[in-house]
Amino acid sequence: MENNNTNYAIPVSIIIVGLLIAGAIYFGPAIPRDDNKPITPINTEIDPVTSVDHLRGDINAPVKIVEYSDLECPFCKRFHNTMKEVVAKYDGKQVAWVYRHYPIDSLHRKARNEAAASECAAEQGGEEAFWQFIDRVFEVTPGNDGLDPAELPKIADELKLDVVKFEICLKSGQFDTKIEASVQSALKAGAQGTPYPIVLGPNGQINTLPGAVPLIDVTTAIDKLLK
């Protein structure tokens, strides 16, 4: 028995050592980093913020948060409320919120049409109607394609828009090119999911946040840039 145990011990030791080496190669050494520090992908190339953008707050604010969002994304729904708190906290003067469309068709078939609906609302009622429209969509949708398209003209009606013109606009596809350009902008900026917030600093700093982070993470990133 003793001899057999000894014979088995040697190959078992070899296997264990081999697994440890393989694990070290596969996982690599642990790389410490500041978890509060936003990660900036190497391929981040953000389109500049202009008056054409949908913007909540002052366009001259020293910090801008560009969010690429999907109206049927449940994480975007949560982060939308976080961003409303951010704008309120900084009075829209120190921080501006830029909303850009990034409907992910493979996950949410209804999101692109909802994005078009928000643009149709903006066509009639300007920026105020745009923001009211997406606020309401996020309020009523359960996410993940759970919103009945019949709710879109109802929201338009709630906002005192001309519902007939709204529906004609939505069926026309007139904003398809604009929304697709926003999708391509998101991809160019390195977006792989939603929400995809990018924090722009007063001196050209570009930092990305890892998705639907809590309010404290957003304000920490902002306060570092405002110092």
C-alpha cells in the first residue's frame, strides 16, 4: 500500500503543478487599479457635442456626459433616473447630459421605432417634448421589448402633440438615417452595450463609465473633473 501511494503521489504532484502553471498563464497576474477610476477604451472616438444633439443642461457646461442609450434596455431605464438626479444636483450648469440613440436591434426589436418616435416628438415640440417623451417611455416600459407600440401615440397625446402628424412622421421613416448615424457614432466610440456613458471634461478629458453605475460613481467622476 505504501509503495502504491508513493507511485501515485508523483504523477498527482506533476498534474497539480501543471494546473497551477496553466492557471497563471491563462489568468495572468492580478493588476490592481482604482475601482472609482473610469476606464477609457483605446478605441474611444467621441463625436463632438453640438447644438444638433439632444441636451439637458447648458451646452457650455464644463462637464458633459454623453449617453448612448436604448429605450428598451432595463439598465438604461435605471440609469436614466440616475442621470436626472445628476442634472438636478449640478443645476445643469456644471454638467450637461447629452442623449444619443443606440438601439441594439439584436436584443430589442422595438427600440429603434421608439427612438424614431422620440424624434417625431422633438420635431413638433422641440427639446422639451423630446425629453418629456423619453422620460415617459422609460416610465411606462418594463424593458426588453415590453412596451406596446400603441402606447407611443398615447404618450404624444399626453404631451399635447398633434397625434395625426406624429403617426405620419413615425410611419414615414424620416429619422431612420439620423438614428443609424447615432448607432454608428456609438460603435465608433467603443460602445458594446447600453447604457454607454462617456464623461467629457473641461480640458478634453474622455472617461467612460462601466454601464448603469450608481449615482455616487457618476458624481465621483464629475467632481474629479471639476476640481
